Amino acid sequence: MDEFESDIQSFIIRVWVEDHSQAAGKGTWRGQITHVSNSQFRYLKNLDEIGDFISPYLEEMGVKPGMRRRIRRWLKSLIGRG
């Protein structure tokens, strides 16, 4: 593995909807995030948990903790597009 690849973190994020309610027209979304290289995972109940899960890996790479807020906004914008 070259030096560039050692600075890459990969995650798989899966999301799904549970409890479809015909009356309300909404369901509750759930998810799971997995860190690819070490297979650690966490089940998700909200978008903030994505940032909570990946932030230690990003900090290890030198990303400042203040970036966490921007990362959350970015993740929310991605989910909002779908």
C-alpha cells in the first residue's frame, strides 16, 4: 500500500425505512455504517450518528474537530437529494 492509500478511510452506509404508516405517509429511517478496513459497524437512528462514527477516523488523519459540523451538513445534503 502506498502512502496515499494509507490516508484513505472507506465506509459503507446503508439506509432503509421501517414502520411505513399509511396514515402519516412517513416511515422511520434506520441505517448501518461500517468501516471497511476493520469491519467495525454501528446501527444508526439519525444522521448525526454518521458523523459521530467517522470523526475519530478523520481526526486520526489530521482533520480538525471543527470540521465535524461541515461534514454533518454535507452528509445531510446528500441524504436530502435522494
